[in-house]
Amino acid sequence: MKKRNLSLLIGGLIIGAIGALLVYFGNPGNMGICVACFWRDVAGAVGLHKAPVVQYLRPEILGFVIGALIASTLGKDFKSRGGSSPALRFILGFFLMIGALIFLGCPLRMLLRIGGGDMNAVVGLLGYVAGILVGIVFLKKGFSLGRAHKQSKLGGYVMPAISVALLILLFVRPDFIAFSEEGPGSKHASVIISLAAGLIVGAILQRTRLCTAAGFRDAVLIKDYSPLLGLCGVVVGALVLNLILGQFHFGFEGQPVAHTNHLWNFLGMTLVGICSCLLGGCPIRQTILSGEGDQDAAVVVLGLIVGAAFAHNFGLASSGKGVTPNGMIAGIIGLVVVVLIGLLCRRERA
């Protein structure tokens, strides 16, 4: 147990430090790592949405998948499995992304934002925990998406293959791939630094099984507080490096790629928390699982990508100016839909 606690803490510290360093090397403020933002940028780069300021094939997110593939193969953890309520997983992934883009960040970026002094992210954290608590209620009442089964090994390589293909396109830069010339999509560390960071973080996450949703869920359900050490490590690692690099800015106002609408910071992350709990893992965990052969997680990632495309095609995503009316409507619809899924999807009894 002590060895596990230490590995989680060290892993979290490294991830937090890497997140801060990626900002120093060129990524947007407090966005050294953001699964929601990175998949959103990828969706824009391949033409799934036309928002010109958020289009880039982020090497970090591709590196997460490839790093997880390498680590799981070396550790003999790669297992092709799936077939557990794929349609529902897609829907939950879709609305998870809607909630994240209302808040402006995934749970991991939420922790990095806290480590950068952004107090709006603390409001988001409260909403995220509230959403997980709602999800736990559904779990206790018998919620289940079913069990995954062994699948063709080829299927397990789909998401890693897509990531490698996108990485090749990043280096080749064909005309049909879009790259932002301004806005968050234009701000990024060099490809080599970003890819190296993604591979390292992907490997760490795969070996430690670090998951923001599981950390809070397990603390409540089984009184296992060790995963929370990893989450604390992310905040501390980011905080220390941000202080050293002069990137720490405390307060609510003027935070990078963030807004101060506290209600929707809370509700957006509540939606993310419910979805993450019902899916059995947060966006970063789903991304890592997709790299180690989990085809159900790959379906969730596809839901995230499509959700990002919808968010920017229909004006659902927030900006530094605040939450859009369409985003508020989508957030309410998302909360209703995922609560209904939580209520109606129960374990089948023999």
C-alpha cells in the first residue's frame, strides 16, 4: 500500500510539473494538459468544426494514447475488450465534453488551474465532486453499463492507430488539416516537447491508473484515500513549478481561458462528474484506456470528439467572456439526459 501511495504521489507531482512546463514552453495559460481542449483542437484540425481559434493536432493527446499503448504492452496489460453499452457510452462521452467546454477544461485541467491560482477552478472542483456524489447514488442503486468482453485484438489497436495517423499528419501538414493562426489553438510548445510530454504522461497514467473521478469515488465508496494523493500531487507539482516560473496568478478575474460565471462553472463540472462516475473514469482515464485496448473507452473518446464538434458548431462552448445561452440550454439538457441514464440503466438480475 505504501508503495502504491508513493507511486501515485510521485506520478501526480510529475504530471503537475509537466503541465506547468508545457505552459512555459508555449501552451495556453493553465492549459499545459487538458483532454477536453486537446480533443477539441484535434476535432477542429480535421474539419469537424470551423472555429478558427481552436484547431491544432495536439501532440500531447496523441502521445497519451501512444504512451499508454507502449506502457501497457511492456507491462503486459494490453487487452482488447469491449461491447459494454457502446451507444450509452458515446452519449455520456458527448455530454461530458459539453460540460467540460461550458467550464472550459477537463478535470485534469481543473486541477492544473487550481495549481496556477485560478479560483474559478475551485468552484468547478465543488461541482465535479457534487456530480460524482450523484453518480455514486446511482451506483448504489444498481447502475451498470454491463461487463466488457474479450474482443478481436485488432479492434484494440484502433485508437492507437488513429493517433499515429494523426501524428503523421501533424508532421506532414497537408492542406486539408487546419492550424489556428491566432487564439488558444495557435499557442503550443514545440512538437517534440509536446510529444515527449504526452508519451511520459501517458505512460505514468497507464502504470498508476490515476483517475480524477475514481479518486473521489473510491474515497466515498470504499474509504480508499490513496488515489487522492495523486490528485493532490498534480496540484502541488503545478503550484511549485508555476511559482518558480512566475506563472502563478491568484484570483478569479483575468485568468487564462476561463470565465467567472460561478453557477455554470459549478454546473458544467457537475455534468462532467456525473458522466465520469457513470463511465467509470474521467476523460484522461478514458483516453488512456483507449490506448491499452479498451474499445468501450475508445467509443467514449469518439463521443468526446463529436461533442467538441457540436459545441463549436452550435455555439455551446464558453469563452473568456462567459457562457453562451446555447451552452446553458445544452448543459441543462445534458444534466437531464445523464440523470435519466443513471436512473434507468440498472444491472440485470439473474
